[in-house]
Amino acid sequence: MTIAPTIGVFALQGDVREHVRSLEAAGAKAVPVRRPGELEAVDALVIPGGESTTMWKLAETFELLEPLRLRIKSGMPAYGSCAGMIMLADRIEGGIEGQQTIGGIDMVVRRNAFGRQVDSFEADIDFAGRGALRAVFIRAPWVESVGSDVEVLAKAEAGDRIVAVRQGPLLATSFHPELTGDVGVHSFFVEMVREF
């Protein structure tokens, strides 16, 4: 029997419950993370959708920003969806002045690239060669460019926009798989965590 990895969900802001439910359906033990001590107790972390500037400020307030950077730098697997993608980007476009990220993925991400809340949409995409996946985009970013070590896992809008990437133990999507009931992306991440 395979032991279920313990995967934390950054729980200061964003769609935490939905990620917890999806991770558990994918075979992981999911726990909320709000403090550095809770971060130390997990095998991996999910950074949910929400608002990236609020997440950054709350991570600083709760003294989580530097511990997150250190854990990711030391090889902890992490998955970021939507705002979480922005948080895992080394560089961002369209951020507020002074906005910081956790970093880890060699990419440039544009905030709110697909438009405002009213421009939200759903689309079928091919994720990591696994076939069609329904993707929900809400004030979503996209990836403007990636470094040579970054693997592109999915594109949208006729293949013009990068919406899912992986670099080593780090995964990011600009869409919200936790809102569809399809746990394919979460299962992919759980497999990654088991690899590392």
C-alpha cells in the first residue's frame, strides 16, 4: 500500500476548501498551512487561486514568505493555481509596485492577462498529453515566457497562450482545476510529490 503524502494548502487566502477536497480525492492527506511550523510538517504545498497581492502581503504578515522561499529552494514540491502561479513565478508583469513572489519557476507571468472577472471563461485544453481537460479561467494570468528548464504542459486560445508549466518539483496552472470536479491535475501533482 502506498503511503499518502501530506500536502499543505496555503490557507491565508483563496479557494482552500476546494483544493483540500481535490487533493484528498487524488489520494493525499491535505492540511491547511497558515504558520511556519505547519509548513515544516508537510511534504508539499498547494498555493490556491485568490488574489496574488493579498497573498504576498499576508505571507509577509504571518512570517511565511521567507520560510516558503527556503522550502521551495530546498526542493519541496509545490503547485500553484491562478494566483498561485503568479506566486511561483520568478518574474511578473502587471503587478503592483513592489509586489513580491515566492519564485522558483523560471518564467514571466502576466497578472489578469485574460481580462477582468467578467471575462472569465471555460475551455477544453490538452494537459500534459493526457487528453482533454475542462479548465476554468477566472481573472487568470498567462505565461509570457519560460526558461530552458521549464516544461510547457498546456496552452489555450488556439495554442497561443501558455497556461500550465512544470519545472522539476514545481507545477503551475493559470486555471482552476479544483472548481471542476476533475482531479486529473491534482493526481498529476500527487504523483510528482511521490517522485520527489
